[in-house]
Amino acid sequence: MRTSFPQGGITKNHIQGKIKKWKRKWTYYILHNLLWKPKFDWNQNENRLVVKNEV
């Protein structure tokens, strides 16, 4: 990165922060979309996704 963008000021921490943000964002969207499907549900007591056996 430093070779390609010497004035960019991009560090390892910047890249790791972006990756973490993307993972959180995509995990949220995946869970959100699954919960709209009829065979998926959310267990409030255990804070986890519940899937019916036929899936």
C-alpha cells in the first residue's frame, strides 16, 4: 500500500477497521434477510437464530 499510495496515509489499522465494519454490516444484512423468511426465527432468550428442521 505504501508503495502504491505513498501520500495516502493508509495504515494496517485503517484496513482492519474497514474489514471489521464490513463484516458487521454484512452479518446484519444476512440475518435481517433470513429473518424475513418463514422458516427462520430469532430466540430472544438465547440471542440466536432458530431454523426449522426441514430447512
